[in-house]
Amino acid sequence: MALIRKKELKEMSKEELKKKLVQLKKDLIKANAQIANKSNPDNPGQVKEIKKTIARIKTILREKNEK
């Protein structure tokens, strides 16, 4: 999961953002499952970064709906 910049997210359409949101939620579930199984996660900071990106996408979607 690569870092997605706020600028890149703002340039995406609503449909692209929604697809990315679904993909990130799936990634978050996988990462949480690895932690629950007590296996070493691929990237320890991944969960935090995914959560932040999901929040960014939700904020941008809300901003686009207000316009």
C-alpha cells in the first residue's frame, strides 16, 4: 500500500474515490486479520496509514457532495 497524497485524492473522481475506499477497507481487514492471528504484519505502520487514508477519502467525498 503506497502513500496516497491529498492532492492526488482531490484529483480523483467520486467513482474512483469510492473504488479506492472499498479497496482500502479490504486491505485494512487483511492487516487486522494478520495482527489477530499473531503473525508479524508486513508493515507495522500500515494499519495507521490505511486508517488515515480512509479518513482523507471520506472527507474529500463529503466535500465533493457539498458542492
